[in-house]
Amino acid sequence: MTNLKLFKLILLFLVINSTLFVQAQNWPNWRGPNGDGTSIETNLPTKWDSINNVVWKSPVPGVGYASPVIWEDKLFTATADLETQERILLCYDNRNGDLLWQKTVVTASLEGKHRDNSYASGTPATDGNLVYVSFLDGEDVVVAAYDFAGKQVWLKQPGKFSSPHGYSCSPALFEDKVIINGNSKEGGFLTALNKTDGKIIWKIPHNESSHSFTTPIFRKMAGKMQMIFGGNREIGSYNPNDGSRYWFVSGPSEDFTSTPVYNEKENLVIMSSAWPQRFLLAIKPDGSGDVTESHVVWKNKEGAVYVPSPITTGDYILTTMTNGNVHCIDAATGNILWVEKLGRQYSSPVLADGLVYMPNDEGVITVIKPGPTFETIAKNSIGERMNASPAISNGKIYLRGDKHLFCIGESDSKKSKSNKILPFSELKFTDVGTATKTGKTTIDNNEIEIVAGGADIWGTNDEFNFGYKKLIGDFDLSVQVLSLSKAHQYTKAGIMARADLSDNSRHVYFQIFPDNTPRNKNNGGCEFQYRTEKGGEMKAIYPNPETAGKDFDVNFPNTWIRLKRSGDVFESYMSSDNKTWKLFSTFTQKLHGELLVGLAVTSHSSDEFTKAGFANFQFK
């Protein structure tokens, strides 16, 4: 092979691989890598429902309209716990939907807000090193940075914010800066903080009485990098390095909500005002100073948006209205090409592979092809309400409903989450309480024998041996019980989720007995037990006496037990073959934050050990 041919092959290889590389993008902030809702991803699914083409579905605690952001295998979003008044940053594994950690950023009284806003509407942003998020504490704007392990790196309060509509600031990232919009009814500010330590790099005071919830975008236009922002009763272009202003369009209104976009084909900045006058403007970005009369190419009232941000591609601009109307607008002239009603919308559309995904508040996402006439590709529903905007990354579409996160991809839903064996060596074993006999364990491949003492797991305090793993969020655990020696008729072994290692901790516990002998209120081989208050009396759910012996008896080694958590709901199951599961109990208990989850064994005897054999500890 000649050197020239070899060079051509290498060049072709590099081109192909670089193309493949750029097709997989992170979605690092509000409206994605370009800040305008567009993605270079291809071959995305266009059809799905609440089951089909759902790679995974995971509950989201609390209430919030923050959209997901993606960096490699991490997904971040924000929420608010209305009961505890916590504003929380969430981190998920975007490969399987597992909640990795949640961190309380602010605990403060809930601020006044519009009925259609939430207390966690600002979308986080990440640069791959830290993740940045902003909430309100009274009238103080709070901006915090966390590393990917959930450790807070810094927290700052760069200014005041006041609005009857509430708060929603999605940090924007530019080079070494975090841009924060604090424009509010009492004036406010626009500021750039240092990514590393949160110190203010520059800050612009806003003295006009107006509201702005917009996030700036960054584009190189007219030979210089410009930051486009709507607030302080104007649409302005700024130098993101020092905050100096290049040009501005006065008005056309008091408030701004949606994010601007840039139509490259026509070299136009597109932005809408919100209230009280609503206009969609197209502005040439090559002016200086006041360009209100000189650089506004067209102004459109019918296609103006209130909350959702526009999408622009080629010859077209698509805007969505809170009344459900979608407008397609000619980018060059501002003329309306068509109008269709797709349902009330507060979230913003996204574009990838030539298609626009338009969600409405009912969780229906309409896939359309931009063009001079309306063309629908598909309509899909996630089965719950939706106010957050979609994210696109690694060939998947990520959606946040009011109860769950969804990962949409071209895959068989039956493969979405397979069982995996959890090695017993990953459990940490300890004696809880003041048992006179110390427990011990012996692990042999996929089997474990737990030798345990302990007076009981009951009453107001417990004594038992516990092998646990720290978990946050939902789980689905099952284990085969090979044997359980009878040190006492109330000897117990099972799966426990516990708040802490104190002997009077809150917990839930699905457990079995050594045999099926009737016990007090119990007429079968199992019970579901719980303690709702620290130091409180334990209570239990007992088998139905009419079906207990038939449906919930123990028959070692053919006994499998299972404990599943979905939010605050705990379900217990039993099986004789690890295939057909019978629901034993459903119980609601608030056990928030990090839990200790694993195997709990007590002999119910201060003088004797019990031996419990387990195998096939599975985590779903």
C-alpha cells in the first residue's frame, strides 16, 4: 500500500470517527448545548408511550419544573419538598434512572409565586466539573455549586429578587463564568460569578421595574461574541467578559420570560416580550447603542410567546403559546405560515434530526416537521402532566413529568431494567442494639450464612444483626431464604429499610419466621412490620387468616421475599419460585433521604443464636 493510500485511509477513519463522536452530545444547561433547544443528535425515537420505547422510568421526589440536564452518565434536575420547605438538587444515573444523591441547597419559607410556577423552576447547569443551581431564600438569590459526588463547593448570595410570580433562574455558563439573571420588579441585577469560587466578576444593576425570567444565549455575531438578554425593559446585547453593553432595543414591553434564539440563515436575533405588550422581534445584531428604530427588521404580535421559548431552523421559526396555539413563522419576513392547536404549553420545544418535539401540559409530545405546511410525524403521551422541557443526549430523549423522569429510546421496554445480583460482600454488617451475642457472617460465592443473636425487632427498641447498603430513592430488592433455624418461635429474618443504626430508628421490615406455626395474630410464615416514629412502638401487617397458609407460607429453600419502594409507598411480596410474586402488603411511610437497606436477622433470644441462609440477593 502506498503512503498516499494509507494517508487517505487514516484520514477517512478520522473523519468517520470524529463524525460519530460529535453525534453524541451532552445537554449541559437550559435548552441544551447551544442554549436554543437544538441538538445534532440523530436517529432518535419518534414514537413511544408510557411503556413502549421507555428505557427507564424513575420517580422524582417533590415538585418542580426544572428540566433535566445531562453530562455523560449523570442527569441533574431540581425539586422542592413542599412539606419540609427544602429546595433540592437531584443527581441520577442516566443509564438506568437510579437516584444517586439529593442535596438540600436551601431551606426557607416558600415564596409567593404565580399559580403556574413552582419553587424549583430553574434548570441546573454543568460544565462537567461542577453543577450549578439557583433558588430563592426569602428575597436573597442563592447560587450554589456542587461536584459530581454531591459535595457543595461554594454557595453565594449575589443579590436580591422580588416578584409576585416567584423565581426561576437557570444559570448560563460562558467560559469561566456563571451568568445569573436577577432582574425583578424592584430592579435587580445581571451578574457573572466565577465558576471556581462563586466570586462576582461583574455585576450590572437594573433599576427599571420589570420582570425577567429569561436565560441569555451566546453567539459570535458581527465579528464579536455577544450575550443576548431580555430584561430591564429592553432587549440587549452584552460583552459576556465584562458586562458592557453593545446595543439595545428599548421595550417593547415590561416583562420577559422566554429565551432568545438566533436564526443563522437570516442573521437575526429572535426574541419575544411577555407582558403587558407581547411582540416577537427580529433584530439585526450588528448595531451599537440604541437600535430600536434602525435594526428591528420585523415585529410580529400574533406569533409572540409568553412563557415557552421559540425554535428556529432554516427558513422557519416555531413558537408555542400557553393557549395551545403553535405558529410557524417565516424567518425573513415574520409572516405567519400556519397555526395549529396542540394543547396548552408552558414547556419549550426541542429540535433534532430535522424534527421538532413539542410537549404540552398534559404530557403529550407532538413530533412535527418544520415547513410551509403543518406536518405531524407522531403524537406520544407519557401518561402524566409535564411542565419541564425535554433534554436530548446519547441517542435518548429525557422527559420530566410531574411524578417521574422518563428516558425514551429505541429499545424493548422489557429490557429497560434487568435484575442484577448484589454481592453479599457489598453489604456492611453490624449488630444493632445491645445484643449479648455478637453476630457473624460466612460468605460462600452467592450464598451467605448470618449467625445472629438479639432479643427482638419489636416494641420501642431493637436487637439484631444487620447487613446493609446505603441507598437513596426507589429500590426493588429480593432474596432467596435458604434456611432459618428456630431459636424462638418469633425468630425473624428479612429485608429492612432503616433510617439509621440507632436501636429505636424508624424503619420498614418484611420478615419471615422459621415455620408456619400460628403466632398470636399471625397465621402464616411472614409479617410486614414498621415503626413510623423514632422511639415509637412497632406495628405490623398480618396475613389474612383465610389465605395465609395457602399463599404466604415458608418452605425452605423455596422461599423468596421482596421489598419494593416507589416514593413513599413500600410493597412486600413473596414467591416460591422467584417468578410468580404474590403481593403481601402495601404501606405508605415517609422515609426520605439516605436509607440503610439490607438483610436483618434476630434470634429473639438473649441466650441463643439463629442461623439464616440467603442466596440470590437481587437489585432491580
